[in-house]
Amino acid sequence: MITTYLKITWRNLMKKKGFSFINILGLTIGITVCLMIFVYIVNEFSVDRFHANNDRIYRVMRGMAMDGRETSVAYLSGPYAPALLNDFGDEIEEAVRVAPTKGLVTIDDRSFRERRIYGVDSNFFNLFSFPLILGDAATALSNPSSVVLTESTAKKYFGSADEAMGQLIELDKSLPLTVTAVAGDVPSNSHLEFDLLVPLANYHDAGVMNVWINNGLYTYIRLAPGATEAQLESRFPQFMEKYMGENMREYGYRFSLSLTPLKDVYFERSTFDEAKHGDKTVVYIFISVALLILLIGCINYVNLSVVRSVDRSKEVGLRKVLGAMRNGLAWQFIGESVFLTLISCVLSVVLLWLLMPGYNLLLGYPLTVQWASWPIWTFLIGVVFVVGLLAGGYPAFFLSSFSPIQALKGKLRVGKSGVVFREGLVIFQFSISIFLIIGTLVIAKQLHYIKNKELGYHAEQTVILRIDNDDFYRNRNLFKNTLERASSVTSVSLMSGEPGGYFDGQMFEVEGRAEKWHSRSEFTDFEFVETLDLTVIAGRDFSPEYATDSTAAVLINRTAAASLGWTPEQALGKWMRNTVRDSERRQVVGVVEDFNFLSLKENIEPLVIAPMPDHRVALVKTTRGNIAQNLATIKEAYERAAPGYPFVYEFLDQQFDELYRNDLRQQRLLTIFAGLAIFIACLGLFGLASFTAVKRFKEIGVRKVLGSSASGIVVLLTKGLLRPVLIATCIVIPLSYLAMSQWLQDFAYKTTLDWWVFVSAAVVTFGIALATVGFQALKAARANPVDSLRDE
């Protein structure tokens, strides 16, 4: 019986090759997109799940209450981990500190600027399950002079992992380290990403390791069996009072501690850390897109199967006369659908394998795909049966219900209800397609708006250099003075954070306020305003003419003045004091116009700008002209200040674009998916148009003999097929407007939802559909009527 069904299925596929091709192509594309997104989703939700006992590992977060809201950050200082172990030894069995840093690695006469170095405790591999290729995890980091490299780093330095073992490298030209182990490359489903691991013991004298109120490293703990997150968190207030109570009262901070499960760290938002993070909203959007595209492919199958039902009616009638039961017929048609889906699944796996390099390039990182893992094959088997039943269920029910007498007499007709059902499916298909196109256009428009919005400062021709080594920090003023004498440099400023970078949050005592006030801060020199070309709207800029400016003056932005209840003019002369950094009060000497120093997804926050030596970045504003020559001038000054360190730079306008790198990638992927959705929908429309043209072949011939023009016949054939597209457009435009309005709420600065966006999507969709249907209609209209009238 099964063999017979397979033979019948194969013969039907071969008999109508065009319809079979359209069905298989539509399902293949839909399943491929679904599989691509499934692999992405599996990767996203598997982040950090590979660590042993991951359900008992937590990251300790520090919360800070300010302005009626709670903000959490991942950074703590060194004393927290040993204190947690000491006070909660029965509940915490392991604690590890991880300090992300950068540095220069020197091997003989070769140097490498490394951005992914972690200073870690010696028990790092006891807590985390990053596998070692060579070396002993128990002792790899026990000696302060040891270093662990990843396999790729070892190959870059020494050619192979084996050759790396025992070799000597030098970090920041001062710390000799011996390679004691080689770890496998960090998988893409890890929120921690490193190339080198250095014992944290080498930094025991750093302020972040000894001062409680400082921050700069992550703290991870593993709870003992039986201990609970809630149980431990309930004891944190007493812990903070014990160790930080005096500091909190002195500086005005209100700190708290909380635990984030390791599996949730990746999807944390607004943690201000350097770890890798994802966005659950994007994941859910991609899941929706995958299901919608797969649904479009299923609708194609249903539609084409139903319109072919008249062709197969005699087969059904004959088999019923010969004793076939309705259930048996239904299962045969469902089996055909499953068989077709199976073919599409095989093709999808091959297609995905070919597309993976390009897909990884679009995502910006290589997906960790375990092809032999059960989720992949469970998904594929599920797709075969679910899609097979979904796509084949209605056609099977419909075909198996035919009356054998009417079918054998050739009097069977698909009724009006069947036509309405088919049109409803086409409307649904094109509603999805138009919605995806509108979404893609709005996302592209928003990103274009952000990239081209006036930010309140000038980013063009401005070069960023990170002050990330001791030589550059010590000689930063030499670097600045050298460039200020160069004709190709307009100005140079040293600062704690560039626009689009990180700006510290500080507490201030402020004149006229009983409670301490929180604000973002910028520690800089006197050239900050000039280099960014900011506008001073009240008072003056810092000036060397005022001897006290270095220690007794600040600038604030317009938002800071407003949040304190002052106009820009009223702010002048008011005093404020940074509770941690200042021993004396400073006076507000000027107010600058607001500028977007954070992402445009966030509102402008209060900002206090103070001359202080806590510099992490140098900004060099160059003259317009020869960029290569300007960079050569900067490089020469840098090499004098930090000899032996590679010259690494960024442009300020490119740095700001980096904030939206993930948004741009998501937009590109959604554009591709939207294109595929409209392509699959038009495949189905093409099939319907072909079937309609064939069924009305004689009618077209008669009309032409009676004098109908080719254009009239084209209009006749296309208007019925395009009506569902027009209805879909009318339905989906208001729904799209509501959905995209909601999406834009995530941005503090957002574009407008102009009418042309929706009209463009409708015109593009309608144009593609018209071209698809019109091609078949024109082909039918230009056929010789003699061929159709002399048939039979």
C-alpha cells in the first residue's frame, strides 16, 4: 500500500512539473529561512549553557538608586569576592573575578595590540568550563607569571598550540609571562570573550583591587548545592552596610547587590559592561518572521493543491468507485504533502550549509552549529510533519470529499466558498509580505535618521586614540603639545570618554539642594569645547587665563541646569562638588548646549564637565584635506609618546556608527527576509495565474475570435488575481502603522512615519504582483486562438 502511494505521489509530481517546482521552491525557501533563524535562536538561547553547573553560577550586580529609579551595573571592585566568600562561605562554594583589559603583547621583535585580555583569579577554570587543549586547568593560572592563550592566539604568535607551550611573552613591556596552557577558541555562545588570560595577582596594587567604591571587574559566584538566590540576596543589605555603609553616607550613593543567573547575563540590558549581549526582542522578531515566511510557503501549497483539485477529481472518483475509503484518500494526500516537505527539507539543509559563510558574515560572528545535535534534527523532523500536515491537511480534506459520480461525469466544480478561501489565503500571504516591506523601510529610515541627525558636535575629521597603556598616559601631554604645533591639527583634547563612549556617573553636592544629585561626568582639559565645537550658551569656556579653573571650575550642559531648576544664566556662579573626586567646591563658569554624548536611543542626560587628569581618550581634530598626511602626523606624535605600541585609531563619526552596528545588521537581514517573503508569495501567484490561463484557454480563444484585444484579455485575467493583493494592502497599512509606531518607542529620537513609506511598500508589492500575473496573462492573450479552438 505504501509503495503504491509513493508511486502515485511521484507520478503526480512528474505529471505537473511546473506546479511541483513552485511548491518545492516555495517550501524550500521558507524552510531554509526558518532553519537559518532556528540555528540563530538556538545559538542565542544556548549562551553560557555549556558550563558545568551553570544553573548555580551567578554574576553579582551592583545596583544604585538615583532619581527614583534603580540602575544596575556589572562592575565591582576587588574586595567584594573574598568578602562574599568569607561572609557566606556556607552558601558560596566558588568566587571568581574577571577584569577585562587591553595591552601590548611583545614576542622578541614582534608586537600585537590585544583588546581581549582578561585578568582572572587562579580558580577561573574551576568555575567556568572553557576547555583546555593543552595544559592543566588546576594549575594553569596558579603562578602569577603564567598566561593562557586561546588556540587562534597561540597560532598567531607561534604557529601552533604545541609550539606555544612554555614560550615567553611580555605584556605592556613590563610583565614577562610564560604560556602554561592553551584553551580552545571561545565559542560564539559565550558572553565572555577573551584571547589571553592573565592571573589577577599581577594587579594586586591597583586601586580597583583594594578600594571598595572603585569598579572595574566582574564577580561571579557558584552557589553551594541547596543554597538559593533569594536566600543569599536577602542577606546582601547587611553585607553592604557592613562594608560600604560609611562610604555610602559620605559620598551620597545608595548601593545594593543582586544576583543575575549566568544563563540570563547575555540578555541583560543597560549593564554598562564590555561583555557580549543579545536582545530578546530581536530574537522574538526573527521567530515571528521565520514562522510567517514558512506559513507563506504552506499557503502556496494549499492554494495550488486546491486549484488543481478539478484535475484530480476523476482520479478520486475512480478510486472511490473501486472501494477506496475517504480516510485512506486523505492520508494519501497528506503523505504527498509530507513527501514534498521532506524533499524541501533535504534541499534546505544543503542550501543552509552553502549559505552559512555569508550568513555568519551578515550576523558579524560565527554561529556555533552542532549539526549532529538533537535540536537540529528534532526541528527538521517537526518541520516535515507539522508543515506536511499544515500544508496538506485542507487539500486532503477537500479532495477526499469529492462525489465520485460528479467527478467521473466531469461536472465537478470548485464552489464559491473555495474561491473565497483561496482569496483569503492570498490576502494573508501578501499582508505578511507588505508588513515585512513596511517594517524594513521604517527601520532603514530610522537608522538613516540617526546616522544623519545633528548631534550637537562636529565629528568629522576627528581622530580617536585610546589612552590604554602606561607610556601613552605618562606622555599624553607631550603628545598633545607636539600635535598642537602641527599645521594639519586644529585642536587636541584629552578626556575620560568620547561621544558615543562611556561616561561615568557621579554624585554631587549642589548649592541649594539638601540631597545629593546624580549626573554623568566628563573629566577633560581646557580644549574639550573647542575640539568638539560645542556651543557655550551662558558664561564662558575653561581658560588658562583663570588660574583656578583647573581645580575650582566646571561646565554643565543645558539639561543639567534644567534638572537642577536653573536657567543657563542662573546656573552661573553656583557651586557643586563631586563627592568622590573633589575635596573643594567648584563653581559653574559656563553652560554648553546639549549634545548627544550617548546613543540616540537614550535621552540626553545631565553632564558635568570638569578639568581633571583622569584621561582615557585623546581626540585630535584635523584640518580638511589630505587624510593620509594628517594621520601620518598623528602617528609620528604617537610613536614619540608610546614607542613600541602599534598606532591604532578610529574616526569619531565611525565610532558613533558602531553604536548601531547590530541594528544595521538586523535591518539587512530583515530586508533579505522581506524580499524572500514577497518572492515566495509571487511564486504562488504565478502558479495561480498559470492555472487560470490554462483553464480559460478556450474562453480566451473565443474572446479573441469575437474581437477582444490582447490588452482587454490581460485586464480580464489579472483583475481577479490582483484583487486580493489590493485588499491585503488596505488591511495591512493601518496595522503596520500601529506596529511600527510601537517599535519606534524604543528610540528617544525617532523618525516620522511618512505616508510615502506605506505607499512605496504598496506600489512595490503591487508592481511585483502585476508583473508576475501580467506575464502569464500576456502570454495567454498573445496565443493563437486557432490552437485553443481546434483542441479535442
